[in-house]
Amino acid sequence: MDVADHGVLGAAVAVAGSDEWLLTGRLSLTAQPWLADHAVGGRVIVPGSMMVDLVIRAGDEVGCDVVEELTLSSPLVLPSDNSVRVQVRVGEADEDGRREVAVYSQGDEGNTGGTWERRASGFLAVGRGTPTENDDLSTTDLSVWPPVGSEPLEVEHVYDLFAQAGYAYGPAFRGLRAAWRGVNGELFAEVALPEELHQDARRFGIHPALFDAAQHVGALQDLASGSQETWLPFEYRSVRLAANGAASLRVCVTGSTRSDI
């Protein structure tokens, strides 16, 4: 058994007689009180960004640096007075080093029988070269910030709009600091964790509250148009972490579902 050294996952275990791995940990409002700031529809929901970070850590254990695909099966509601056990199971590698991965939980409000329920599943892969060599990044010159020709967007009241749409985000998840629209329709943003979470960020690959805030700029247009639809990200593709422990990010969003951070 290895110490996982992660903000949620405490141990990593090689499964006997196979090339599979199991990482285990617990989620609770006592251990991760900032999760209370991610409430949707009156319930504390573990953000999809947390599932991604758990899988990134699992990939580190087996030498896979790309979350090729991760699909969330059902929301994980975090109870106010109890903890939730989580497991990340990593399957055996195929000839290309690709592995199946799944996240399970036990003990949440909707799972009183004590059985394990799958919350997310997908694939881990081994990247080749650096992220910028592999990814079709925006052609916008990001050496100047904000990019030349971009127009600032109003973000001062964005979390009031989120609240009207059913997202009761507290301080930990109110990370959108500034946003701009580029000349080709791209969206750019600056997001940051509150200072009290800076040290906590070192315990994650990318802090879930920071990653979640990076996705808020993509909802700006819908919210500004008066949409009251509540949506949550449920699928992530080609996620690759270039550096650990960030407390702030610059974000570029291109297209309807693509973001570069």
C-alpha cells in the first residue's frame, strides 16, 4: 500500500494478481468544508471537477498523464452529517498503455443500503510529448494578456445570475475574476482561489474549486441572455495537467465545449 498524498485520496493499492490499482479516500464537509460552497438546487453536489482530479491522481499512480475521457453517471450528493467513501479503480493496461478507470462512492444520501455506486467512468492514456505538441490549442497569441482586440465582459454580478439559475455558490467557488471576448469569439478569463485555499491547492493536481471556476466563463453568455436552465458538466475529454497546485489560472474557451487552461 502506498500513501496517495492527495486532498481526498489517502491510499493506493495494487490489486493482487493483476495490473489493476485501487485508490481510496473519503469526502465530507468536515474534511473538505469548502465543498459546502457548491450547492445546486439546495443540495451540496460534489463537482465534476473533483472527479477529474481524483482520476488525474489515479493516472499518476500508473504512469498515465491524460484523462482521455471521463463521463459522470450521476451526481454525488454530499450529506451534511456523514462522510462518503470513494474509490478510484484503474484497470489493466492494454498494448498502448490505455486503461479503464471508474470512480465509486458509498454512503451518500441516495445510497443508504451501503452498496458501492459508480459515479464516473472513462479511460486513462499515455501522452506523447508536451501538451502543446499534442493539443490543437487556440491560435490566438496569448503572450499578451488580455489578448489584443479582446473586449471586457461584465462579471461583477455573474454569481447573482448563477444564484437565480439555482447555483448557490459560496466564496470557494466564486473564482471568476475577469473575462473578455476575443475577436474570433473566444472567451478569456482569469480565475483564482480565495487566499484561505491557497495552501489546500497543493494537495490536489488542480483544486476542484479552481477547475470549476474555469468553466464558469463558458456559462456567461447563457446567463446574460436570461436563461434559467441549470446544467452541470458531465463529460470531460483529453484532460492533461501541466503543473500541480495552482492558485490562479488564465483560461481560453473556444467553441461550445472546448477550453484550454
